[in-house]
Amino acid sequence: MSTPTTSFGREAAAAISRSKNEPSWLVAWREEAGELAATLELPKPEKTPIARWNLDVQGVHRPGKAVSSPAELPQAIASLLDAQSDAPVIVQHNSSVVFARLPEELKAKGVVLSSLEDAARTHEDLLRAHLMKAYEPNEHKLSAMHAALWNGGVFLYVPRGVEIEAPVQAILFADDAEATFVPHILVVADANSRVSVVENVTSSLGETEATLLHNGAVEVFAKAGAHVQYAAVHHMDSSAIDISYRRAVLDNDARIEWIIGDMHEGNVVADTLSVLKGNGSTSDAKVISVGTGSQRMSLTTRAVHFGRSSESDMVTRAVMKDEATAIINGISKIEKGATKANGQQTERVLMLSPKARGDANPILLIDEDDVKAGHAASVGQVNAEQVHYLMSRGITRTEAERLIIYGFLDPVVSEIPLEAAREQLQRILERKLG
Amino acid sequence: MSSLFEIRGLKSAIEGKEILKGFDLTMGAGEVHAIMGPNGTGKSTLASSIMGHPKYEVTEGEVFLEGEDVLEMGVDERARAGLFLAMQYPSEITGVTNADFLRSAINARRGEGNEISLIKFVRLMEGKMKELEMNPEFMHRYLNEGFSGGEKKRNEILQMMMLEPKLVILDEIDSGLDIDALKIVAAGVNAMRSPERSFLIITHYQRLLNYIKPDFVHVMMQGRIVKSGGPELAERLEAEGYDWVKEELGIVDETVGQA
């Protein structure tokens, strides 16, 4: 298997950075990443030969048009946000952030919501301490490329003890398949803070020969006692590739809740990892996906326990149609010393077509004796007994199957904390499930 | 029309093994019939075959509801025609709330353009749940998921009350119920008794029949009715068991399908 060769490297990375007038520390940082990108190999997700995908795509810098009010945003994303409310929101259009809104009251409390590019100037110390510390540039070629090329991006800082009630919404939108579309979302939730984030990745590419590569990453740092809820709905045109690495690092008693809808129409590598560093830290990851057409997906959830009495739960539910393939990996790892840790995981795949494929691979890696861990996995068709039960009450077969399939995904859909995002997910489901 | 519900010479098999061996029963409108019998005599097969469970293959016979041929209908059509089976083991369905499920079932009967309004539906469901002393939170719980045995049975009766069927089959609705729950379930059934509606009650025990008075009692053995009578038959079965019936009819093994 050959890794695509690329002309990209140290010089190219630095040149792009300088052309955007980035601060010198970041230019140097990008140079290093560019060098890694030229030497590192692609990651090798289980049973998913991504080397055959068109990943050798850097795109060109195509900033969107900055706007001063949500009404001026592209029509394609109008339904995603509530124009009337003043809830926190940030929008990336192609290669740049075009709109950000944060209520004064939150600014006064020290909350920061800006593009990551701006934050590189305004919050250098916080960035240098956190940016790509959980998802490191040297992991593989895609992480190095991400480090070298990330653009726009979101920086959210929630100060100690501050609780943000309304979810913070991040909309990442591309309508130019040739654009470099590499958003990085960095959330730093300081001690005992509370915040929910809702991320929408979406595109409107029309007919195109080009491959849009969304090489995105999310890093969440939850300091002691902080609670972060992170919901993401990804849905782009089938000509796009969705690469999404998500990482959370949890200090003592911190908590992360991942609520993920991997609903993309094209190929996907999604890898969601919680690092339970602190004692008493907890992670709850819920992922749903619907595979359609001939798309290939690698969906991985992982939890690594270092902290004593840390707890993780991971649930992935996927509905597979047509000729789609999903390789679903769940990895619960408990390190030596993480006594009383508890790692649980479930993978469920519902097969709606004989040509679809869904593999569930639950893995437990345990290096400590005094722990609990468990897994459950199943791959099957719509349960005939359930269909019969619903039909015996007068519901037609079609409607019974629809109820069961939507129900299968509901435990995640119903938990999306923002109504507009929940409705978007419903619309996508209706489109994908037919 | 003389009868509401009629079964003629019904034969049914599961995995190639014949369980019902020519079952006949005629029920008039407003009547309550009880079918009793030891385990393994085909009582639940009767219920499942009438409803059209895919595991059971009806090989012979006819079933009519108000003169309509039930066996020609799909499972959902049977339900919409007025058949209701309170199941012994109701399915659990993740992600489908009790309320969404029941609203779909009611609307399936009413047809497109004639759907029940949300507010009317909620009032109806709340009212019926109160009658059955069910916690209102069960409205938004996933269908039967995490319900205790007794809660599932109550939920079956709730569905019956909301769907207002013409012919109700209760398949061992009393199993797993304590006496208080049994009284509530029986009160729910009795509230539904009317001159237009008939009930077929399948049970092991006479206990349930203390609370729901049947008009007719039938004993089932070897896949068919072997003896019929009034409520006094149930009392005798409770007091003396089934052996006297077997002796009277010269039956050695009352069960079916136990090769």
C-alpha cells in the first residue's frame, strides 16, 4: 500500500502561514508541522484502506466573506441558526471565520469565543499550552497536515467557575470544493466551569470534479471539576471526505459528554477519544451514523483511563443501507494504577441491505486488576418480533420499520442540546433513511 | 349476522409441528369467553395464530370477524379491523416512546387527514393511564423498555383501552401480576365490556375469572376445545384440576407438540 506522495512540506507550510500574517511563533510551529507532513505515513484505521482515498489535497486559501449580522450569512446555513437570539455562535465559511457572536454578559465574565487564528495573537499562552497537545502533529500524516494547514477555527475559553447556559454553536461550512477547509476547534474549560458546544459541519458543493477534504480536529481540555458537553452533526456532500479527530483531556472530576451524529454522505474517518487523566473523571460518548450509497466509514470511539475511579461509557449505533461499509471500533483502555475505573462500551449495527457491511470491533485493554469493564456488540436486521408487535396494533409494516429504525437512533438524537441542530439532524435522517 | 367472531377448524403449526388440530369457537357480540387448560395445549398458539404471528403457519381453517375473513388480512389489517391481542411477552422497543407508538397506532386506524390532535391524544392517554394507576412518566418512556412484568401487562391493557377493539384476546394477562395489579387490570377490562365488544381470555388460573366474569368457559387440550360450560366449570377446574376432564374424555397426554 503506497502513501500518496506530496510536494507539501516545511517551506509550503511556512509560506501559507506568512501570507496570512500569522504571528512568528505560529509560523515556526507550522514549519515544523510541514516537515512532519512530508515524512509521516497516513494513519491505518482498522480494515479501512484510506491510502486509496484522495487525501493528497491541500486546497487553496479561499476565505469566506466576513459579515456583521447573521442575516448576511450564506443561505445554505440560514436554517442552522436562530437569527433572533443572541446566543453564542461562530461561523467558518471555507477557509476563514466570517462571523462570531458572544453576548456582552459572557464577555464580561471573561469568556472568549473567537477564531483560532485571532486567538493565536490574543491568547498565545493558552494556545501554546493546549493547541494540538491532545491531538499531536506527529501522530501521522493527517495530524501533521492538520497542524500545518488549520485555518479559521474556533477558540472557546470558559473561565473558572463560569457556567454558560445556552449552547455555544460552531458552524463550519464549505461551498468551494477547492478551498482548504481545515477547522480546528479548541475548547479550554477552566476549573468547575460548565459549557455545551454544538458543532455543525456542512457543505453545499454542487457539481464538482474536486474533492473537498475536511481535515478537522476538536480538542477539549476540561480542567478539574469542569463539565463539557460536545455535540457534533457532520453532513457534507458525497464528494467531500470527512476526517474528524476529536480528543478530550479530563482532569480530576471533570466530565465530557460526546453526542456525535456522523451523517456525512461521503467517506469518513472519525476518531473520538477521551483521556481520563484525573481521578473521578467521567466520559460519556454517544455516536450515531447512517451509511448510504457506497460510502466507507471508519468510526472509532476510545477511552483511556489513568485516573482512579474514572468512568467511561461509549455507545455507537449505526444503520447501514445500500452498499455502505462501516468499521466500528470501540477501545476501552485501563492503565495500571487506574484502580476502581469502569469502562463500558456498546456497538450496535442495524443492517438494512444485504450489500451493506457493518463490523463492530469491541476491544478492552486492561492493565489493572481492580476495575470494571464490559462490552456488548451486535449486528443484525430489523427485529421481526418488534415489527410484528407494532403491526399487531394496526401500524403498517413500512411505518413499523420506520419507527424502529428512528428509534434505534433516538437515544443520541434526543440528546442534542440545541433545537436547530436537532431539527437539522432529523432532516438529514429523513433524507438518508428515505 | 349471528356471531361477532368465529373460528372454524383452525389448524396451525410452528416449525412444521402441528399444534392447533381443528379448533372451533363461535362468539357472540358482548360475550366473554375463557379458555383454560394445562401448559402446552396450544392456548398461546391459538392467540398468536389469530393475530398472524410470522412464526405460526395456519394450514387449515377459517377465522371470521364480523363476517370478514381474518386470515386473508395482514397483521396490521387485522388490528385495524378490530382485533386486539394483549400479549404474554410484549416486545421492548428502544427509542420509540409509548406515546409516539400509541399515537401512530391510533392514527393508523383513523387514516390520513383524520389524525387525532396532539392535545386530544395526550388527554386521552393521561386519562386512561390514571384509570390503570400508571405513573404518568410511562407516557414518555421507551416502549416496554425496562418495564417490570406487571408494568408491561398494564401497558397492554392501556393499549386496549385506547384502541377500542371489537375483539380482545388476553393471553395470560394475569401471569406475573400481584393481586392489586390484577384487580386494576380486571377493572380496566370490565370498564371496556359492552354489548358490541367480545373478550377471549386465555388463562391457567381461575383467579382472574373471579374479577372478570366469563359467560362461557372452555377447556383446551391437544390443540382443540374438549369441554365447554359456564363459570361453574372454571370453579371446578380450580378445585379439582384437569385430571377429571382427562378421565372423562379418555385423554392420556393433554399436551401437543411434545414428541
